[in-house]
Amino acid sequence: MVYWDMQRPPDTLFTAAFVALTLSDLAYFVAGGVLIGVTPFFVAGPLGAGPAAVGVAVGAFSVTTLVLRPLAGRWTDRHGRRPLLIGGASLFAVLVLGHLLVTQLAGLVVLRLLLGMAEALYFVAGFAALADLAPPGRSGEALSYNSLALYLGLAAGPILGQALLGLGGFPLAWSGASLLLVLAAVLAARVPETLPTALAPGRPAPLIHPSALLPGLGLFTGVAAMSGFLAFASLHAARLGLHQWSSVLGLFGGVVVGCRILFAKLPDRMPPLRLATAALAVSGIGLVIVAVVPAVWSLFVGAIGLGVGTAFLTPAVFAAIFRKVHSSQRGSAAGTASVFIDLGLSGGPIILGLVAAASSIPVAFLAAAGLTATGAALLTATGTS
């Protein structure tokens, strides 16, 4: 096994390995953005299902990762990050092509459960590798820059998905996303193994890392609100008469990208849990605006508020976690924290889908604001370190 050179200059962040990992993430998350934008229309269109089914189909993606992320975290602490990076992206590419065969909702749900397996492998290994590559005291900054790939994906993916959908329907959208995932796997192969040889053997890290539990709960509320918004924002925009529904998701992603570029060092320069609490509060305000004002302009304003909050939440939470854990347990901590991401990604669309089916999409957005308020209160009670 080839290991990352731990003798690199200690303050170097933008290494070849860091760039390769970030470009792999970019291709991966653009493909994910295509799925986020297109899947609700696939459920509501060819599959002929309603809002609750949209929530179930979108949320099913993350259900399987609840079990697999901790296992993937322990595995990557024992055997390395690289195999799961390459394998996860490759498996995702094959499963996205499987959408070409789906004709019923049940088939789509099963396929998205399998997609969650591939996501668990790639995501946990990527977080652990990123923490390994970050210079001491700069994990928040590294995550801010690296996660630009995620939110550029959220910004560009739905726009690309709408374009592919218009040019060649759902088959072209699925095929284009799969090609991007192949590219992600190729780029992941350029990332050397970052787990140091000295850390590979020894006692296994805890399957559930205690340092990630309380911050992870706060992270869950923000991710659930965000994923619920993303699942229903395009449908809500279309109902308000906005033809370019993808522009809402594009604005959201663009705001996150801008904030993370301009304020990349902030999670390392202030108490991270205090920053996470403020981020949840801003997200909640944005969601309330969308919920109470039935206009296109309020949807854009709310997307900006949610984007600002989302920009700082994840880097702050992971900076707080990685400050407390040893480098030999980063995979375990990332696996535990990312379980809360999965809970949010799966639970948010499902909860909001049920609320929307019982009432309306705006009421569902109001419920999402309630989640962020709960998370802010929890982190405030936890502390500000």
C-alpha cells in the first residue's frame, strides 16, 4: 500500500492529493445534484406518485447508510481510505445507470437504498482522507474549501439535470450522471493512501464515537431542514410559476460556495459550536420567510438565508469533532457524525413529505424551521467550544 507522505510541509493545504480529492468530489456531487433535481419529477411524472412518495424516494437514499457509515469508518481506520473512495464512486455509477430499468416506485426505492450503500463508502473515506490531508489546526478551512465541490454540485447539478432532461429525457439525465461518477472514480484513483502506516494496526476505533454524538444531533437538524427544502423547492417554485425551477437550487448552492470561499478560515478562528448555533438560526429564518410569503421573491430570499446557514454548519461541527479525536480515530468519528447527516438526508424529505401531504409544502417548510430552532437550542445547551 502506498501511503501519503507525512513529511510534507506542515502548513501546506493545496497539495496535489487535496486537489485530486476535491475534483473527485466535484464530479461526484454534480452527479448527485442531477439526481436531486431530476428525481422528484421522475417520481411525480413517469411513476405517477404524489408528494409523500417523493419524500420516501428521495429519503430512501440515506437509510442504508445509517448502518454502513460506522462500519465504513472503522474499516477505513484499519485498512485505508483509498479503496472505499474508488469503490464507492464506481458502484454509484453502476447504480445510477440502473435507473434506466425502473418502471415502478418500489423499484426506485430499492435502487436508492443501494445508492446509499455506495454513498456510505465514498463519503466516510473522503472525510477521513480530508482530515488526514489538512494541516494541524486547519481542518475547518480544509473542509470549507473541499466542500465547495458539494455545493457547486448542488448549484450546477440541478441545472445540468434540467438541461439533460430537456435534451433527451430521463435516460440522458441518468446516463450523464453516471459518466460524471466514472470521472469521480478516476480522480479518486489519483489520491494516495493517507492513513499513515503507524496508525493502520492496533485496537479498532469505537464503532460509535462519543465525541461526535452531541454535535451530530445539532448537525442532524440542519441537514434535515436543508434536505427537506431541496426535495420540495423545485416543485414549490414550479407551482409559484417559476419556469426555471432549478435556479432556486442553483442560488442556494451558489450562496454556500461564496460563503465558504470568503469565510473559509472562520470555523478555525471562533468557537465552532457557537458558529454552528448561529448557522442554524439563520437557516431557520430563511425557511420561515419561504413558508409565510407565497411569492417567488421570498423563495429566493429564503434560499439565500438557508444557504448562508448551511455554509457554516458542517465545517463548524466537524471542526469541533476533529479537535477532540485522535488522528487514528478520524474514520470512526467521521462515520459517526455522518450517520446524523444520513438521518437528516433521509428523515428531512420523509418528514416534510408527510407534512406536505397532510397540509401543504409551505407548512412543511415551517416544520423545517422548527427543526433548526431545536438544533440551535441543543447546541446552546451543549456549550460553545
